Amino acid sequence: MNKHARIYVAGHRGLVGSALVRCLQRQGYTRVLTRTREELDLTDQLAVARFFESERPEIVLDAAAKVGGIRANNIYPAEFIRDNLLIQTHLIDSAYLSGVRKFVFLGSSCIYPKLAQQPLKEDYLLTGPLEPTNQWYALAKIAGIKQCQAYRRQYGFDAISLMPTNLYGPGDNFSLENSHVLPALIRKFYEAKVAGAESVTVWGTGTPRREFLHVDDLADAVVFLMETYSDEEIVNVGVGEDLSIRELAELIRETVGFEGDLVFDPRQPDGTPRKLLDVSRLHGLGWRARIPLKQGLEETYGWFLSHMDKVRE
Ligand SMILES: NC(=O)C1=CN([C@@H]2O[C@H](COP(=O)(O)OP(=O)(O)OC[C@H]3O[C@@H](n4cnc5c(N)ncnc54)[C@H](OP(=O)(O)O)[C@@H]3O)[C@@H](O)[C@H]2O)C=CC1
Ligand SMILES: C[C@H]1O[C@H](OP(=O)(O)OP(=O)(O)OC[C@H]2O[C@@H](n3cnc4c(=O)[nH]c(N)nc43)[C@H](O)[C@@H]2O)[C@@H](O)[C@@H](O)C1=O
């Protein structure tokens, strides 16, 4: 792949976007294009079309979206379906119209049916009802996959769709309200430790299971597949193993060094009982995750401690 290709990373300040910029720079890509939301609101079709007309990137990595944990998805369904449909539609359409030669769309493991057989194969898409708490976001993502496939079929547009599992790492959203479980628990245990609290409340029953991929692994997989993969079939991107929320909480309690108790709040939603990805297609394409969860947790906790000023909300 030409290391001087003009690559636009949409959403470059987010968890995934910032990891993609780091990864591209590490791999010697010299022309990475970015725009903040203030510079380019991706829900504004005319602004997006003008941006592509004037900047003409050759490659687009789409890491821009309205993203949040189970509570945010449950409370803001209109924003999750509207913003994600608008952002992806504008990016895919303007990229095609302006001659972009490679487009990478990011879905999520939540696109699969709530009670599908585990581990989740890519073929299970649309074979059953979705998890209610994030059906809005999931449907938007499924529409994005179908738009990429339709543009490949009708226009020969080289768009690929990758389905990451739950992600974590430096640059994550550590807000207590709309973040995902791993960063939320890091912050909860840290604040409990500092305050000398007796316990930390974990939402739900602790029984759901989740798979966690470090965002630097994800970025490496995205760049690898950007360079090597071109087909309409979606590709799961994960580690191929999971753990219960209780086990995760115990791991984070140990990483942070909190000595109090866990209290589970079953009034909060558990969400999907399990969403472990089948990663055999990914492995067959020649990529495997490398960062172990324990090591990734320690590194993420270190980042959290040295970036307290950046904790969103
Ligand atoms: N985090 C996870 O566990 C997972 C994430 N994914 C997918 O990965 C991608 C990135 O997610 P993640 O990095 O976690 O999300 P973040 O919320 O960390 O980053 C999203 C980025 O999109 C930008 N953005 C949102 N709305 C707009 C807009 N209207 N105009 C311009 N920019 C906008 C945000 O800008 P600003 O900084 O200004 O808010 C932010 O930089 C998404 O497609 C998500 O669905 C998939 C599976 C799991
Ligand atoms: C990436 C993925 O992320 C989301 O799906 P999710 O994985 O269910 O999200 P989550 O990380 O918020 O929760 C995972 C589990 O953890 C439990 N949990 C305990 N304590 C806290 C807690 O303090 N905060 C949060 N957020 N969850 C907690 C929580 O009750 C649930 O059982 C969607 O965006 C979905 O669309 C998607 O794509």
C-alpha cells in the first residue's frame, strides 16, 4: 500500500480514531487527514460533500459515530439511530462520489441477534431479534453494512465492513453515565479507593459475558485489512475469548488496588447475555489479537491516571 496515500480518519479524537492515527504514523503513513467535529460536522451532508470535493482523500477509515454504553443507548435512542445513519450515509456517499478507492466501515458485535448461538459467526446477522437496549444503534450499523455492500455491487466501490467486539484502551470515555463497562469500572474503583469507600456498585447481575479487544490491536487489524482485504463479506474483529462482568470487576478491582466489596445492582439492565465473536474468518485472513487483557487493563489504568483532565464529563 502506498505510504503516501491521503488517508482521512473520521472521528480521529475518539478511542478508535486516535488509535488509528497512532497506528498509521507508526506504520509510516505520511499523509493522514483529520477534521474535528467543530471543523466538519458529519451530520451536515453539504459540508461533508464539500470536504471530499476539496480534499479528495484516497482512503477513508470511518471511526466517527455516536457511541456509548448500555445506559446511553437505552436513554437516547433517537440520537443513536439518527446521528449514526446520517454520519455513515454522508461519509459512504461522498467518499464514493469523490473517487475514494478504499473505505473501511466499522460496525459492532451488537449487530447480532440477542440470543444467537455463540460464538457469533458473521452469517448469523439478521437471523433473530436484536438486544432491545441497543437496537437503535445496531440497526444503524446494519444499514451501514448494507450500504457498503450495495455500493460495492452496483458501483464497484471498494468498501469493507469490520465488526469489532467491545473495545477499551487509552483515549476511552471514562464518564460514569454514558461510557462502557470497562472504563466506567476503572473510574468507579479509582474514586472508591481515593474516597476510602466500602464498596463499588456494578450494574446488573454480573452474569453477562463480554469480550474485550485493546484498541491498539483493533487499529492494527483495521490497517492490516485496509491493506489486504477487499470483499463484501463482513469480518468479525475480536480476541475469541470472554469473561463475566463479575470476573472483569474483580480483575479491575485488583488492577486499581481497591480492597472493598462489589455490590451488584440488578435494577440496571444486563443487556445481551453474551456476544463472543467467532474470529476464524479474521484468523484465516492472517491477523490475530496480541494484547492480553490483564496487560491492557494495567496500561489503560495508567493512561487514566495521567489523563484525569481528559475524562469526558
Ligand atoms: N468503543 C467500543 O467498544 C466499540 C466501538 N465500535 C465502533 O468504533 C467506532 C469508533 O468508536 P469509539 O472510538 O469508541 O467512539 P468515540 O465516541 O470515542 O469516538 C467517536 C468519534 O466520532 C466523532 N463524532 C461523533 N459525532 C460526530 C459528528 N456529528 N461530526 C463529526 N465527528 C463526530 C466524535 O467526535 P467528538 O470527539 O467531537 O465527540 C469522536 O471523535 C464507531 O463506529 C463505533 O461504533 C465498535 C465496537 C465497539
Ligand atoms: C460495544 C457495545 O457496547 C454496548 O453494549 P454493552 O457491551 O452491553 O455495553 P456496556 O459496556 O455498557 O455494558 C456491558 C455490561 O456491563 C454491565 N455494567 C456493570 N457496571 C457497569 C457500569 O458501571 N457501566 C456500564 N456501562 N456497564 C456496566 C452492564 O450492565 C452490561 O451488562 C452498546 O453500545 C453496544 O451497542 C455495543 O456496541
